[in-house]
Amino acid sequence: MVPFRPWFEHNALMSASHDDFSAKAAAGRWRQMRRACLLCCALAAWALSQGVSAMPSSQAPLCAAVAGPLINVATLRGELDCVRVVDVREGDDNPLGPYTRGHVPGAVAAPYGRWRGDASNPGRLRSLAHYTKLVRSLGISADTPVVIVADGGDAADFGAPARVYWTLKWLGVRRLAILDGGMTAWTGARQAVSPLQVHVQPTSFQPQLDASIRARRASLADELGKPGAPLLLDARPRAYFEGQAMAPAAVQPGTMPGAQNLDFGRWFQGGGGRLADPAALRSAAQGFDARDGTVVSFCNTGHLAAINWFVLSEVLHAPHVQLYPGSMVDWSRAGEPMQNVPTRFQQLWAQLKQLLHTL
């Protein structure tokens, strides 16, 4: 016979049993939550070790604002989810350079050297197979909105994104822009940066070459002095144009016959890496012989010349502007005709002055 228990004792026992059950259930739920948290932490740690995976370009939403050729910090900040940002900076012994110290969130690394030739002829284009593999690895297709980011610290640095922009356009990528002011402008505006390497889904990009924006040495040499020959614009500082200085990889100083000097520095104000406003650019473009027909921009290795090409062709919309990628290094090494070549004594004297200047 079950002994009788007063109602308050019975209720107390039932309450204790219920509390024990609740405590056990709560402990079970806590263990489940703890395991879930540990799993999340482990996955997060693994993701950090593997880098960040950016949205493949095929899944990115359309990006109306990136119509090129320049984009400012505020616009890029609002479009990060639908563009492919390509960081072309170089700097230290790390293969990815300053990219690993902080880059625009979601940016992929493609240091400038990957777009250039070797030390013997830095401006020379690499093989089409090389560029195809590179563009595919960056998750870029022909219609991917691409924003190119360099350091932006000075005017000469603008040559890196301009040359990469030109290369991608030559390859057939249609939606391109350069971040005006580069990372200097981005960090100066106190925008977030990321140290994580970004991985993207490769594309099946197939080049569709735009031959209209590339000048070739053989054609230029054949057209020298003939009616309708292209207007040759030397983007280098005056000393190089006049043969008082030359690039290390060049055979001799001087310029191409009949060339005019259009120093790239005229497009910038205040010594920084941002282009002047469009009105100032139009004013700076006045004064050179813009005859009808083709205009060819060149320099030592197609770096500074890319700036002139970009401003004239993409910003000011001048027609028929081409870039000679190899420029004076390629031209002089091929033994083509030269202008403003100093005498041997003058060359030695110029080299001595350069040496004294570096001491």
C-alpha cells in the first residue's frame, strides 16, 4: 500500500522532479549550443586560414555606376558587391606586396609585374596565353565590371592602373574603371581595409583583341615620314625627349622621329596621384598638334604613355588613340631611326651628371 503523503509534500516532490527535468533539459540545450558555437568557431578559423572567397562575377548583380573610366571612393564603396576590384600594387619581397597589409575589401591581387614584360623589355606584351590565364584567375569575364586600384601616391603611379586598364581593354574586357587616387584616396577617406587574400571562381574568358588601340613597331617604322603618318606623342619628361636621359634598358637616348613632347605630368595637379578635373584636362590637352588621323602614345616602356592614352582616349574621348607598348626601349633595341640623339661625349656627360645626382 502506497503511504499517504500530505498534498504539500506531494507537490514539493513533484516540483523537485520537474526542476530536475528542467535542469537536465537546460543542460542538454547548453551542450548543444556549445557544440554549435565550437563548430562555428572552427569553421570561421578555417575560413580565415583559407582567405576570403569573393562572389563569382557570373553571380554578381549588375553594377550601373561603374561606367568608367574613373570612379571615386564614395561610388566604389557603394558598389563593392557587384564589381571585381583588382589590386595591382607592388612593393616588397612578399609576392603580393602591400596587398597583404590591407586592401579594398573583396579585391583580388594582380601585381603590376604580372602584366609587364621582363627586365630586358618591360613594356613588351606577354603571350596571349599568359594574359588569358591571368584574367580567368581573377574571375573576370568580358562583361565583368572591373575597378583597378593602385597606390595612387604620385602622378607616375597612375601609369600602373592605366596600363592594366589598356591591357584589359585590348583583351576585350568592356566595363573598366580606375579608382581615382588609388589606395591613398581610399585610406585617406577612412574606408575599411582587409588583410585577407581573396579567392574567386575562375572564368572561361576568351580574348577578343581590340587591335585599334595598339600600335606596332613594324607599322610605325614603315609609316615614318609618309603622308598620313600617325602623330607620335612622347609622354616622358623633357630630359628624355631631348636625349639628356634614357631608360636603363634602352640602347641609346633620344626619341622617335617627328615626335612631339606631351609630358604626362600636365594631367595632374598638386603633385598627387589624382587626375585634374575634366575642364583642366581639356585645357592641358590644348597646344599639341592634334591632326586628323591616328595618335600614338609612347614613353620608355609604355608606362607613362598609358597615362596619356587613358586621358586622351578614355577621359577626353579623342578618336584613334593608340598605345605603343614597348615604346623607346623596344624601338631603340630594334635599331630603328632616332631623333635628338646626343653625341657620344654628350651621352657620357649626361650619365656622369645622373650619377652625381644619385650620390
